[in-house]
Amino acid sequence: MNTPLQPTVASGAAARGSDRHAWQRARRKAAMQALLLALPLLVFLLATFIAPIASLLARSMQNPEVRDSMPQLTAALHAWDGSGVPGEPAFAALGQGLRQSAETGELGNLARRMNFYQPEFRSLLMKTARETRSQTPDAWKPALIQMDPRWADNETWRLLKRAASSPTPDYLLNAIDAQVAPDGAVTSVAADSAVYRAAFVRTIQISATVTLLCLLLGYPVAYLLATLPPKQGNRLMLFVIVPFWTSLLVRTTAWYVLLQPGGVINAALMRFGVVHHPVPLIFNRTGVLIGMTHILLPYMILAIYSVMKGVSPVYVRAAQSLGAHPVTAFIRVYIPQTLPGVGAGCFLVFVLALGYYITPALLGGAGDEMISQLIASQTNEQLNWGLAGALSCYLVIFTALFYFVFNRLVGIDRLRFG
């Protein structure tokens, strides 16, 4: 039997359902408006940041030189089993491909690519291309071997076969001083040729040392700024912020002048009798650490200061009123509350230091090359974009790995600012 309350309950449920749908529509509309507002920024980041990085990383696996300039040779090498030397079709495709690539101007890129595998490969290709211009032999295999005996070597054709394969792991292996042996196994290069693993270790060491120096110097400064009266603290804060208004190159060049053997610092040390001979402060690890610490120190100070401003002094006073020594109260009560700022500052400084280029290039020596300098060398001097992309790929992976470890230990969501 229906009661008078049933229509009222039904109408109330319908009203609540209508309100819920209206709230969901309003929420979707607000989300769409927010997305439209952020869309120009997302497009800008995609075009100027994400797409170039993705393109550079993709180059670390691309191998288009042989495949694009000599498609017939590529097909012949894919059919070759890798034993001995290939047959006449591969030699004919090589001879005709060298002639055509020389005419189209692609031989230079091909020779440069093969020279990354073996230093004398460029001269071999150029010599063979010159001699094939005036010859059309009936059998290319004996003709090419007569031009240069290296064409009868299995290693020469093995490298060509690797260069004709795309995608390739060669760049990624070279970036960690490894290579593919003739039997297909991955082996390390000779110790005198190993460069990149040592550069990665050196980059991590320099970045970690700079982070530690910035922490030791920045924590007391941040504490002073946070505990001073606001008027005095704001005045001193200008000395932390002003360096951001100065070019990085200008600040590094200033240290280049100050740290010279006849510079201001050595002159002052010798004048006051601290040293009797100029101290080597530049073109070594010391100069790199001084320059990078000076440039990255404000990031550490601001990260720690933003957390210290939110720490109430009541807790330290309460600990002291309960009998704790001021030093004990500071270490056991105050410092733990500032650890989120310490973690954020260390993370920021370390990640920025990993990719530094200008300061190590100007102030460091031959044994202080960081990975960013090797990437710049591969792109600007060697024109080896594939290896540069592989080095960049490992740098991005390591940065992401460090972020993951940092997030597990500290937690980005637990950081407090202000």
C-alpha cells in the first residue's frame, strides 16, 4: 500500500540526481576551460622542449646512412650470413652504390658514419669511390679486392652489415664504452679507449661534491635569513637574488679572471703571506667546484629558506625549557623540521649540476670533462649525433632514476615550501 511519503522521497532522490549531474557538468566545463587556458603552454613545451629531446634520443638508435644511400647493398648484406666475404651481388651493389653516392653527394655522410666504426674506413671508401668512377668491370668482386685488399677482410664487411642495420644498439653501447664483437657478444672496449663511463662517474662525483658544498654553505645562510627581523632579512636576501639577474657566462668569466695565477685571489694570498707561490685554482677540479658552487648556491639557499620560514621557534624554546642544551635542541628539534627543504635543495642542485657545461668548460682542465662537454663535442665537432643522443639518453635515464630514488626516500608530496 502506498503511503503519502513515497512521492516525496522519489522527488527528493530525483532532485539529488539532477544536482549531481549539474555539478558533474559544471566540473567538466571548468576542466575544459582550464585545459584550453593551458593548451598554448603545452603546445609551446611540446614544440620547443619535448619534441627536440625526443628527436635527439631517437637518433641514438637510428642508422640511416648506409640504408638510404645504398639500398641495394643493404638488401644484399641482410641476405649475407656473415661468414667469409659476401658474393658478387654484394660487391656489385657496393661498387655501383659508391659511384651513385659520390654523384649525389651522400658519400661524405656515409664515410663519416663508417669512420665511427673504424678510423681508416673513410679513406677506404673515398679511395674506392675514386677508382670506381672510371671503371665498369665485368666482375666487381675481384676488381674491388684488387683496388684494396681490405675488401677481402671479413671485418670490413661485418662493419658494413652492422651499419646497414637500423635501429641499432651501437650508439648506446659506445656511450658506455662497449661494442659488439665479431661473435655477436657485447664486450668492453680497450682501457686506453674507454672515455664515457669515466666521464659519467666524474660527472656524478662533481655534482655530488657541489651539492655537499652548497648544503654546507647554504644552510647557515638560510638560517640567518630566516631568523633575522624581516627588514634586515629582506635586505640580505637581495644578495642571494641579485646573481640570478647576472648572466651565467658573465659570472663564470669573472671567476676565470679571479682564479688566474696572477689573479686577484692569488695576489691577495701572496701579499698577506699565506702562500709564497701562486696556487693552482683554475683549469682543474678546484676551479670547477668553486665556479659551480657559487652559481648553484642560491638554489640551495632559497629551497631551505622557504621551509625555514614556516618553522615555528616555539618547538626549540620548548625543548630548551625542558632542559635540552641549545645545540641539542637545534640538532634534534629544528633540523628535522627543515629536512624537506634540504632534500629539495639537494635534489635541485644535483640535477642542475649534472648537465652543466659552460663552467666546467671554462674553469676545468683536461681531466675534468663532464658528460655535457662530451655531448657538445659530439654534436659540434665530431658531428656524431647518434652518440650524442645516446649520451643524452643515459643522462636522462640517470636523472629520472635519481628522481625516483629521491622520491622514495624523501617524497615529493611531503615537501613543504613556506
